[in-house]
Amino acid sequence: MAPTEASILEQFLLAPSQLPTIISLDDFTALFPRTLQSSPQVRALYRDLQRQRSALVDAVAADIDDEVAKGRLLRRYAVRARLRAEAQEDVAGDDELQIEHFVASSAPDGGDGITAGTDTGTATTTGAGAARGGRGSGGPSSHSLTSIVPELDDAIRDLEAEIQQLDEEEARLTAAVQQSVGNLSDLRYGRLYNPQLPDEVIKGLQNVQATCEQMTAETSTSTASTNTADQRPAT
């Protein structure tokens, strides 16, 4: 049996990741000076590191389960797309078959060449439909009662995972909408997120006003100097 995605990830990520697999308690104790190797704190430290490592491995295992569920969803989407494409091919084949029957029925008597060609095309179309599994013609199913149960279980898990993803997306959208509504309510009733914002705005406006007054004064002084120079009598 070919290895699955989950078995590969678990074999290369989870199996060699436990702390006892990396370093045993005896090897860990040997890293300390001889005077401290008999201390119970060394064993306690090792157990604490082992606990942290186990928590990390559990998190990785959860991520692996999520990735496997996403892979099943992708495969399910691919199967649905293939089935839709095959259904469209079947519809196109049925249309061609109806056209051929129409041509055969409207052919004049004695048109053996057209009729023969039509019969050949009909046989070819029928053979192609049978090669696709005989859907719509009572062809045999590709599943037995034993093989269909795992497929149904996978479909149930895929639907549950898809529903969970939709619920999570709904929760994120609801939180974003509630945050936007809260911000609008704060703006309406004067409860700003930054309480110092009004003072900062007033200070900024005062700076703009001071700059405008300074530029106005400089412009007035320059204009007065120009007028005085123009009024001097020419020598």
C-alpha cells in the first residue's frame, strides 16, 4: 500500500521529534558536571523539557491533521470538477447522437452510405459512453458495498471540515463587522480610541494658524517695502 500524506508527515516530523529520541536522560545527565549529575533538579529539568517538546509535537500533529483535511477537500473538489466535465461531455455526446438520428431519419430511401455512416457514428458514440463508465445506460458501478463505506466516511469528514472552515470564516467576518460597528459608535458618541486625538488636532490647527499668520506678516512687510521704494523721488 502506498504511503499516505499523513503517514509521511508523521514519520518524518513526529516520530523523531520526541525528546527521548533526540537525547536520553542518561546522556542529558552526562552533560552536567559530576557534582550535579545526582541532583534531582537535573531530572526535573529533563522532564520539563520533555513536556514542552511533547506540547510542540502535539501542535505539529494538529497542523498535520489540518493539512490532511485540506488535501481531502482539494481532492474532493478535483473529483467534482472531473465529474462535471464528464457530465458536460455526456451531454455533448447525447446532442451529437440526436443529430445523427435526425440525419438518419431524414435521409432518402436508398441512402445506404449516409445510414451506414450514421450507424457507425452511433456505435462509436455508444462505445465512448460505455468507456466512460456507462452512466445513464445502466452500466456497472465502480464501487462495492465494502469500498463505498470508506468513501462515504471521507465525504462526511470533508463536509465537516468544510463546515468548520465556513464557521471560522463567519466568526472572523462577524468580529470584523462588530469592530467596525463599535468604532462607528465611538465616533458617534465622541468616544475616540485615542483620547488625546482632540488635543493633537487642536495643536496641529494652531500650528497651521501660526504659520499662516507668519506668512501673512512677511507678505505685508514685503509689500510695504516695495511701495516705499516706488514712492521715492528719482534723483
